[in-house]
Amino acid sequence: MAADPLSRVFAALGDPTRRDMVARLTLGDATVNELAAPYDISLQAVSKHVRVLEDAGLVSRSRSAQRRPVHLEAEVFDLMTKWLERYRRAAEERYRRLDDVLAALPDDAHPEGGARP
Amino acid sequence: MAADPLSRVFAALGDPTRRDMVARLTLGDATVNELAAPYDISLQAVSKHVRVLEDAGLVSRSRSAQRRPVHLEAEVFDLMTKWLERYRRAAEERYRRLDDVLAALPDDAHPEGGARP
DNA sequence: TGCGTACGCAACCAAACGGTTGACAACGGC
DNA sequence: GCCGTTGTCAACCGTTTGGTTGCGTACGCA
């Protein structure tokens, strides 16, 4: 299937239902039934969603009796944060450099092709 | 099609090729041809990828002559960072609370079902 | 004016995705 | 030992997605 973990994480969070479930899980562990409650989709569909989140490493499941509580895993968030931070910083850096360039321009040199109106 | 911006952003970044393009764009704007160079897929496929990134608000395209340089947009990163930070903090909070609970336990109360080994 | 370059649009295709229903396994309680 | 609860597995279905090819358009240049 999908290779790298990062792709799985991003893809998993691309679905609003799954993001919603993550939000719910920050309040505490929950069973599949509890997770399914707010939605009018089948239990199996919810189970599938949980599996996608699990494959992405976003949640883990222990088992206590026949219940299988879903637990939010924090580490992957760090992975994403690291990725994001890297590119956010690069983008900012580019802005800063652009500012420098603009500041260094002689004021008669105003090309009409300003990219950002 | 897809409703909320956040879903589009996450979904867009779920594809490794598109994440790669974002990485490339942090080095500076690029044309579709330049973006396509490293991959052995058709130019049209690359064009499609760029369109997905554009719909997600991750890039913008100006036009200078027949060239249509792709430019990385920083704002959406902030949107993601905000989302991420919220849940990262919530997850950490949960850990902290768990630590408190464990610390408050009488030392003869050791249930065998420790979720996190 | 015609030509080459850069790119988008449309149609198509196979694979993946989100959802369904039906059957079935695992476990606690009576 | 049986029953209800909890949840997964498997097969199927319509839509989306990533890729292709072919054609068309916009523009700079000779």
C-alpha cells in the first residue's frame, strides 16, 4: 500500500470524519461504539476509519475484555510538527529574503510584474 | 467537491510527489517544466498535481509571458500549524494528567493492564 | 506570418477509497 | 451452556484519484 509514514498520516487526516475522531480522542480513550455515536454511518465504516488511523500510527488499540479502547498516540504529531516547521521556516525565510531584495532595489527600478498584489 | 480547506491541504500533502514538489518550491518559484524534471511522469500529470496544490491554497500561479511560475504560499502552513498545535498540546496534556494519576496511585494498586509498556 | 515552446483541457483507465450488508469470532453475564 | 454485546473480516458498489494520450491555446521570436 502506501509506503512512507508521513503520507499515511497526512492522508489519514485528509478525511474530516477522521480528524473529528482525533478531536474526540483528545478527551480520552473511546471504544469504537462510542466513536461511532455522533455519525450516522455503519459501525464497520467507523472500524475502517480507526484502522486507517492505526495504520498511520495516530492511534493504538489495547484490549480490555471484549472492549478495544482506541488511544490517541502523540508521537506522530511530533513527526508532523517537525515536517511542517521545516517548510514553514523555509517559506518565512523566502519572504525575508524577498523583503531584503525589495529594500535593496533602487527606487526607479519598479518592474511591472509584481507577483503579489 | 471536497468541502473544507483543511481536508484539501492534508489530502494534498498525502501524496509524496506533491510533498516533494513543496520541498522543491521552498528553494524558489519554478515552472511546471522545472517541477516535472525530476520525475518520469508526463507533464500533464505534474500539471494536475500543481492544480491540487493550488486548490489546497498551498501554491499560487502568476503568469509572466507563456511561463506560469508556481509560487509556494506560506499562509496555509500557518493554518495547519494551528490545527496541529492544538492537538499536540491536548495530547501532551493527557500525558501530564496520566502522570498525575499514576503518581497519586497507592503503590499496592497496580493493575496488570498497563497500556503503555 | 508562421513556428516552436509552455501549458491546460478532455476523455479515458486502473486502482484506491468510503460506504454498505452479511457472516462470524471473542468475551462477560445469566 | 447459551445469549447479548462488541467488534472485525469479506464481498460488493459508486466515486475519486493518479496516471495516460491527444488536441488546443497562448505567447515569443524569426
